[in-house]
Amino acid sequence: MEIGVYTFADMKPGGDAGLRLRQLVEEMEVPDQAGLDVFGVGEHHRADYAVSSPAVALAAGASRTKNIRLTSAVTVLSSDDPVRVFQQFSTLDGLSNGRAEIMAGRGSFIESYPLFGYNLDDYDALFGEKLDLLLKLRDAERITWNGALRPSLENAAIYPRPVQNPLPVWIAVGGTPQSVVRAASLSLPLALAIIGGEPSRFAPFFDLYRQAGARANVPSEKLKTSLNMHGFVAGTTEEARDIFFPPHSEVMNRIGRERGWGPQSRAQFETSCGPRGHLLIGNPEVVAEKIIGLHRIFRNDRIMVQMAIGTMPHDKVLKAIELMGTKVAPMVREATS
């Protein structure tokens, strides 16, 4: 099983975005050196996140890493242009010598839609049409394509071409059955975000994905799956929880106020850290055991953990990533190989 980390490059609103971006490059170097498989960077257009262009940030990391795969987490494809997305990640693929991936989704925030002139009423239609174009761009250097929400293309040449053929595209979902079925029918790997509730209740989504793939006669080896979750590793479980709770709680409560969620208490947090909870927090043995348990339920091919949430101390994040690569990953790989 592949093991990785991802980040939204959280920052304090009004803080030093340049510093946060330079820290982000360090956060890519450490997992590369520690032997992790993949690093992801999310796209946001808010004051509390430093990255609006994942491909640019990942390109900076490409020059400082050798082996780790570099993916968006996610690219908000609905409000972007598929041609530019493909060109940017093809460029990243060349810079990294074939380590780029696109994780495409509709996004968990809506700021990018009015920012780039899109109507939220077209939320799903935009994603479907632009995903269709993105996938066709992988297939040929020249393309003729007709769209309703994006200008059509007539024998258009698309360059540069990526090193990988095809350039990997994952579909990111938060629990919409239609999106799961669409990913399977298109033979695309699926990344499922679990940031609340009991993880086992999400297992039917992977069952649905595999069933839809079988109905579409998609070879099972193409139906790759990933879990994307929150977590943190430290020398002791108590230390990990004490470091992670304040910034994580601040972020979840801030977002919760925007969306009408109730506040998160320390007691709720502790329950979420437990054996049946959605947070992967503890010492290396605890985190490894929980990841192994999830693999028994989901049979996932990859897991990605978001650790740099809110104003997390940078040195603690780097240490957590190192522990994930040097301590957690070997235990997980041995148990799941």
C-alpha cells in the first residue's frame, strides 16, 4: 500500500504567505527522504491557505525531491480550464521526470466559482464536462472537442506532453454515490476523504465503486482506491494529541461556523482518536495499527494523511512526517504486503 501526506498549506489569515510556501517545500523534502510514496497539495482561494496553484507549488518541490510522487489534493477542475490544468501538470511531470498526478474534484469551498466567473447552478455540469475534456487531452496531441460550458476546440494542438502516458488522474469524492460510479465507469482511481464520523460507514462507497467498475467491465487492477484522512504522529500518543488538538479544533470550529456545525470539544476529539474514530493520531505503533485496520475494511491501495492543519508548529509537522515515513510506513507495508 502506498502511504503519503497532503496539505492545504494552512496559514494564519494575514500571515506571511511566502514563509508558508517555503515551509511547504521543506514538507515535500522530508517525506521524500523518509521513504513515503506521495505528497499532495490542495487548491484554495482563501486567506487561511497559501496555495491557489498546486502545480506551481509542486514544481518547487520537484526540484528538491527525487522519488516521491507529486499530486494535487485537489485541483478544483470545475472552476479551472482543463487545457491549462493539463499543460501545468504535464510541465510538472517533465520537471519531476514522471512523478506528477492530478487529483480532480469539485472542491469543498465555493470561492473559486465567482472568482473565475462560474455559476454555482452549473456545479455538477461543469465538473462532468471539464473532466471529459481533461481525459481527452491525455489521449492525443491534437483534439477536436465540443462543449456547452467551455469553448469548443477544433484540431487544437496541446503541449507539452507528459512523461507518463497517460498522466494519472484521480477523482476525489467526499461521499457522493454518483461521483463514485462516474469514477469507476471512466476507469479512474478514486480518493475518498473521511474527515468525520466512523470510517467503517464509508466502506460501502468502495463496494459501490468496485461493483460499478465490474458492471462497466473495467479491469480490477485499474480500480485503485485511496483514503484521505486527518492525522498526526509523535513520540507518544499523548504528545500527538496535545499538539494536534488546538490547531485542528480551531480550523474545524472556524469552518463549522461557516457551515452551521456545532463546536468540537476535547472529549469529542478524544473519541475521534479512538479505535473507531476518523483521526489517525498517536505514536507510530498506534497510527500504524489504525491504518492496518482500515486496510482490512477498505482494501485500499493508498492512504494519505493531512497533518499540517491550521497553525501547526512547522518543526512538529516535519518530525511527524519523518516518523510517518521511517516508523509507521514500514509497519504498514509489512502487514499489508
